[in-house]
Amino acid sequence: MISGPVKSDISHELILSKITEYDIFRYYMSNNQWEVNKVTTSPFRTESHPSFSIYSKDGRLFFIDFADTFYRGGCFDFVMKMYGLSYVEAIAMINKDFNLGIGDSKDFTLPDYKKIVSSYQQPENLEKKYSYVQVVTRKFNKDELDYWNDYYQDIQDLKDNHIYAVKTLYLNRKKLPLNKNELIFGYFYDNHWKIYRPHNKDFKWIPNNVPITAMDGKQNINGCDIAFINKSKKDYMVIKKLYPHTCAVQNEGIACFNDENVSFLKENSKRQILSFDSDVPGVKNSKLVTQSFAFEYCNVPKYYLNEGIKDWADLAKKYGLQIIEHYLKQKFIIP
């Protein structure tokens, strides 16, 4: 029989069984004047205007540098990028610095991790905290109007759907840097803002303090036969050109469908048809939501995925509204 302590390979799971993501950020964040969900100065460079945030999402902590989105991710990504390390090197460094003793015996000349983390208080609640977002708007320019025209939306459609061009953006009263050559739009929902950067995959919806249960077009579901439920404002705006009794949720997650929203849809329509993306995640989420609430679903046909088309907005841009109208007629959604 082997005696003595059992050795384990170091992994992020083992590390997080002993310390938290907050502990890691707190230990390695060179600027100690930071709080979760607040903007502060970046540790990756010298700057006069704060552009960095460690924020909570779904009970976890992430970081993002608004001025350079190369710097973003979780606590292990933070250590990797802060010190130019590989993943293996980063978790080894955390194990050693906190004296966790994973993989070998502890160094008893160093403070134990329990002593390190007991010197401060953990955040009480890391669920999403809605930040304070302020937007100074301006008139749309030609590039912005051309972008929306590709989806059959004119300036009146943008006004009707509370979409604005962004001149200046503030998060928790601190001005964020903006790229003047980038398309940036603000979606306004009852004193909340969701920023949309259509060509920035890493930074597409940041910042965003719109409640996850907010719905576009709720007023359109008013005792109709079919409520057609989209996963985005842009899809909703395209479908509304063809079918009036349509609405949209904030994303493809089931959290959008709280009891109030589900009850409203059921009470104000005879059938509820969900429309998420036609890719694998979209279909998976469609099945989850429809099975949970006895909805039906109708997504863009999968054969368009070969062309990179997975939603109604992209289909309209490539082939026009008529092809969507024809498909929805085939599905007996519109007469």
C-alpha cells in the first residue's frame, strides 16, 4: 500500500475547490482600487481614463478591457495575459503563490491560502448586477443607415424601435473609449441601454444593463392566433415587416422566459412559435424552451447554414423579404 499524501495533477477545477475567482483577481490585480462591476484603470498599460472592468455574469467573474478586447476572459486568462504565461504555467503559479499544496507538499515557510483569503471579505453576491449605462446620442450617418437598409429598415423604423447612434458612452459614470470607425448602436429599453456593435464579435453587447426578461413588441401580442417569438431585435424588426403579431426576447436563453412573460404569451395568443438560430446551439435552446413551455418552433431552414445564414435578418439581407414570406406561408404562420 502506498502511504503518505495522494498527489493530484493541478487543474483549474482543483484550484477553484480551494479558492475563488475573486481571490485570484484580487491577488494578481496590480491596481487594488477596484470593485466588481465597476470601471477602473487597466493593469495592462498606463492610462488616464479608466477602461477596464472585472464583472460578474451568472455567478462567475470575468474581466474585459474596453480599449483593447484582446484582454478579456476569466481569472485564469487574466493571470496568463498579465504575466505572459501558458495555461499550465498560470495554474502552477497560482498553486505556488497561494500555497495550495496541489500536486506536492506545501511550503510551510509561506502563508497558507486560508490566511491569505481571510484578510478580506468575499463579495456577497456575484449574480448579475445591472450597471449604470448612459448614452449621448447623435444623428445617424450614411454608413449606419446603409447598414440598417440592408435589413429593410429605414430611419423611421429605427426611431420606432428605439435604436440610436452613439456619440458618447458612459459606464457607471465613467466615459468609455469608442472607435469612431466602428458601427455602434444603442438599444433603449425603459431607462436601460444595450449597446450593439455588429462587427465586433468579442465586444458585441457590452455594456448592457437591460433586464434579461425585457421583450420587444410585447404590445403586438394582443389576442392573436399566433405569437411569433424571435431571439433578437433585428430579427423581430425583419419579421414585423411581414407579420404583425411578433415579439422578441433578449437572447436564446431560457432565463428570458420568466413566469410573467410565459403567462402573458399564453393568455394573449392561441399558439406560441419560437424562432431561434438554426445552428446547433440555437436548435438546442429551441428544444429546451419549447419543451419547457409547450411552445412550437420555426427556425430558418438549416440548409442555409452552408451560406453562413442562421437567422431571419441574415436571410433577408441575402435573399430579400419575399423568400421569408414564402416560407412562413408554407408553414401556415402567415396567410
